[in-house]
Amino acid sequence: MQPATSQQGGTVDGFKQTQTGYGMTTFQIVASKAAGTESTVEVEQNLGANGTWAVLWTFAKSGSDWVVKSRAVSMK
């Protein structure tokens, strides 16, 4: 669930360890929207002592698949 440039050489386990390292305790999907060949998902991540962060995932249709186009992160 990372942009291609961020995931090169990465593994699912590596991604999980990174998220755990940030102290993520919970997350929730706040909103989602699909329009044509693009969709967005707004997520709120509770990182415990590191605060609450908002993440906007943008996905693009690629053939019959959806791929990550971008990810924008901000502290709430």
C-alpha cells in the first residue's frame, strides 16, 4: 500500500514493522470516494504517544487492478 518508489525492495513484513515502530495502536477509515478511474480513502491513524495522523490515499485504476498513486500524511 505504498507508492512504487517507496516499496521497491520492501516486504509486507517490513511495512508492518515500520507501522508498529511508529506506535500505531488503531486506525479508522474516515471517508472514501470513487470517481471514474481514481479513488481516495481518508484514514485516521492513532500513533499513541506520537499523536493522531491523517492519511489521504489516492488510488488509480490500472487495467483491472487498483494501484496506489499517492499518499499524503499530516498530523491532526
